[in-house]
Amino acid sequence: MQTLLASTLILLFLSLSACTRMTPTQQGALSGAAIGTGAGVGISALAGGNLGVGALVGGALGGVAGGLYGNEQEQRERAQQNARIQKKARHAKQKKQDTHNRQIENFDTQEENGTRHY
């Protein structure tokens, strides 16, 4: 039993240390599977069922649920990033148009004042 517990803890620490370069979908699936496994084992222990089956079922359901949640977060972040990029592009375009309009106004003013030299 102690060997199983030690192996499980080692695998848990190794899997959590590898989360730094994962997408939100992958992180959600991994976290959901870990939480689901724990919940499945707990429920199986309370209900008097097979702990292995509880762990597998809980891990699978938790992984799917966590993956779906992480994917939703990833899509939301991507949409927000696209909105920021589009806003910057609109701002740059407006700034360029304003500069162009000022240049035309200056040209017209110089024409009217007779200060425009060709």
C-alpha cells in the first residue's frame, strides 16, 4: 500500500511540474482528471465499490469536463486578444487619417493666405 501511495504521489508531482507550457485546454484536462480520480476513489471507498474502477471513471469524466472548461477559457482569451489587436489597428488607422486631414487643412490654409510656395 505504501508503494502505491508513493508511486501515486511521485506521478502527481511530476505531472503538475510539467504544466508550465501547457495550453489552458491541456491544463484543464489534467487538473480535471486528477480531481476526478480523487473524487472517484473517495466515492468508491464510501460506497464500498472497486477503488480502481472509481479512479478510472472519475479520472475519465474529470478529464473530459476539465478539457471542455479549459477549451472554453482558451477560446475566450483568443477572442479578447483578437479584439485588442483590432482595436489597435482601428486606432492606428484613425491616427493616420487624422494626420492626413491636418496636412490637407494646412495646405488649404496656406493656399488661402498666399503663403504656399511651389
